[in-house]
Amino acid sequence: MLILSFLNLMQACYYYKVVQTDQPHEPTLANLASEHNFFIIHSGDKVWHMYNIALEKDILKGTIEELKDHELYKTTVPGNKNRYRKNIKNNESAVLDEVHIYSADVSDTTGYNIKIPLAGINKIEVYDPAVGATTASWVFTGLGITASVAGVVLIIILLTKSSCPFVYSYDGAGYAFTGEIFSGATQSGVEREDYLPLPGLVDRDGLYNLKIANKVYEIQHIDLAELLVVDHNRDLSVLTDKYGTVHTFGKVTPPLEAKNASGADILSLVDSKDALFYAGDEKSNDNKGLEEITLNFLRPEGADSAKLIIRAKNDFWLDIMVTKFHAMFGDRYDKFSQKQENVPGEELQQWMSDQHIPLTMYLEKDGKWVFADYFNIAGPMAFKDDILAFGLDGIDDDTLKVKLDFGFLFWDVDYAAIDYSSDATVDVFKCPVKMATDENGTDKTSLLMSADQGYYDQEEVGNEVILSFEKPSLSGKSRTIMLHTEGYYSILRDQQGKPQIKALKEFRNPGRFPEYSRQMFDKAMAGQDYLSGK
């Protein structure tokens, strides 16, 4: 609710871009109709296609046209699941997930322009033409004006964010969004493997089917896609860590205590997988912008190793800060990005660690915090279950103390628990991709069968590939499936203006990024102009 309350203050810093006009600069949305989603406005019995979208204070503005000859959309009927018909002849892949905005408060349609007060938007729904059904729905009726406005802005973030490849799992009815892969690997030097749990995946005619899509303005380079199918006893759960090691866990140990850096009790936010999670301490007096979660666990006698299980994701604020950081490069961003390609991966990873971007784990030994490991960036679109194993050498207490360190508002942590058991014997099947077909029907199978730097590149918004894998015979009583991928992605920016050299040099210093995040947050909360990022 706190984030919702100030989202309306940050419209130009992330999902809007500043353009040069004869008038003072104003924040405007990119042309979502051509670059991202297809917006459809509903008001009473009238329906329009809306494009050239802009926001002026609390008014959504744009150009409209009659919604005719649109082959995918047709008027919905309550209870009717057949919302779409495919345009087989033209194969309209340019229309991505449709965004339907419902409002009775539409004005000034003369001259094919439209104005909609954000507080007057009652509902936003996203329809996926590939599925033919609603994939997301937000209802604002009954909310206060401020909450409605902030909620609409939040949805725009969801629909227009920059991100890594999106993964969709076939769940028996269609392709449901599952998560993101190799998040944060924005240069070839930090290309990495990723292991994404697929809890909702079901087979169809003996095949597991997935979709990987490029939904944003970037180039995605995918070198490998295979399934790890793990059969095990029903009393066990399974996760794969970032190193590719399969771990089992059963009856986990919840934290006895959980506190943030200010000493506040946050146990109720992280002791179970639910709608409550720890998103940061906005009341902290730490101007360095550092967050931490201290967890105390009961340690059984004789335990010499442990596994930390978490459920977490990156906060949208981190994406906002990265976008503002990139904006400082102005028209030199492309040169900066190309130069980064020659930087060793270890140096790039060290910079991210120095800026507290990963979720870093420390163990208390002899009264001192000792680095143990870190969780890879998860992305902001969905919570991800993850695991790290570690030894307990040098820890003699009956209480295990763990600290999670990260930058201000960089992570949302929903759950943390410890398992002290040894990994059980399980059956692991590696399933290479049997068939990979892109949106044009082109076979991409050979590019994704092995990590050989023969990349399948998704260069355009709307590029997608359907992957099929053979289902192994069940050897255990229960089954866990994970998508194993390897790759990276390149963020594209259309930026103008002079680079802010002096400000950029400050980011060479360890800890500058979380400090900057704290400063921008304070300016936003104070209602100050912080869009320049200086």
C-alpha cells in the first residue's frame, strides 16, 4: 500500500520517456500500440483502439480509432470463453497481449482524441490472444480516488516494464505466465544458467510445452533450454540451486526471529508463503540505503550443514532505479553498452555485488558476519522459490543466525526457512527440447539443444518460441519440473541529451547505487522533482 501511495509521483522515471517539444518537457508513454500492447477502451457500448498514449497529471490521453477489421478481438459476452478467433491468413503476431480499459468517464472524443481520468477507470483486463482468455484482471471500483490512480499507474508498470525473457507454462487450458529467466544478465560477460520451477506445468499428449517470449524493447539471447524432471517421494520438496545441484527438503525449520536493520519484528512477513512480504524499511535513518533481514533459527545438535529456502523477487523500484541510471548516459548509452561487452564478467558481477543488487547471505561466526553466498537476481514479475546450501563449520551455538543484505527497496522477501537434512536420492531426467518453433513457424530446435554459443535471438517485441519436451515415465510418487536455461539479454534504450558525467562517476564507488535509491525515494515522498536524477 505504501508503494501504491507514491507510484503516482514517479510517472516520468520509468515507464515514460522525456521528449523534446516546444513546450516544457512532459512525460509521455512510448507508443504502446506498436511497441508493447494493444490498448482497447470500453465506455458503455462503445469500443475504441487507443494509441499515442500520454499522461497529463491524472488524465490518460490518447488518439482513438474505431475498432474494426481487428481480427483477434470481438465483443465479449459474460461467461463466453471464446473471446477470439485466429487470423490464420494474416498471422497477426504484431498484436500482443491486449489491454482492455473500462471507464464510464470518457470525454473529449471530438477529433479522435480521448481523455480518461485515472480515478474514473473501473477495471483493466489483459487478454492473451494465444490463449483466448483473460490472463489478468484488476478492478478499481470501490477504491478511494488516490488508491485508484496509484493502482492504474502500477498496472502500467506491469504492462510496460523492461525485463528478461518471460516464460509461460502450458497448464492444461493455455499458457500461463510462470516467471523470468537469467534476470540481471544484461551483458554477455554475465551470461548465466537459470533454473526456474514450473509448478503448474502439465503434459499434453505426452509432451510438456512451454513458451518463451520477448515482451519488451530488448534483444534476448538464449543458448540452451531443457527440462530437469525430478521424481521423488511425496514427503519431499525439490529445488535446484544456481550451481545446478538438485536439493531435497522436507520438514523445514521456520525462523524463531526475523528483524530488519532497525530492529523491527518482521517475522509475520517472512514465516509463510502468503500475500504478506517484507519490501523494505522506508522509515530507516540509514542514508546509505542498505537493507538487511536477520533470521535466527534453532539449530539441532550435530547439524553440520544447512539449506536456506526462500521465496523472493526483485522490487519494481529496482527496475526504476536502473532505468534512471541508464538515462544518465544520454545519447552515449549505446557506446556505454557496447563498451561493457568487453568488460570481464567477474568485474561486472563484482560491481553488482558492491552495489548490493543481489540478495547476499551472511552467517554469524564468533560474533562476526561472514559472507556465505548470494541469490541471483530473480526479476520483479513473479516470486521465485530458491535455495542455497552451506556448511556450518565454525558455528557452535544452538542458534543459527543468518543475515540477508540488499539495497534499499531492491528485494521483496516473502518466505525464509532452513532445512538441515541431507539430500535424498531422487531420479533426475534431463529432457532436451524435442521441438522449438517460433511465431513464424521456423524451426529453432538446434539452437536450443546445447550451450554452444549458437544463440536463438529474440530481437523484436512479439518474438516467441513454443518448446516441446518428451515426458519421461514417472519413476517416483511425486514429480518436480524445472526449466534449465542459459543466456543473457541486451537492454535497448532510445535516449537523447548529454551524459551526466559527474553523477555517473559516483557509481564507481561501492554502495552508491543503494544510496542513490534512498535519495530518490526521499525526494519522491517529499513531492520534489527528482526526475533529473542529479
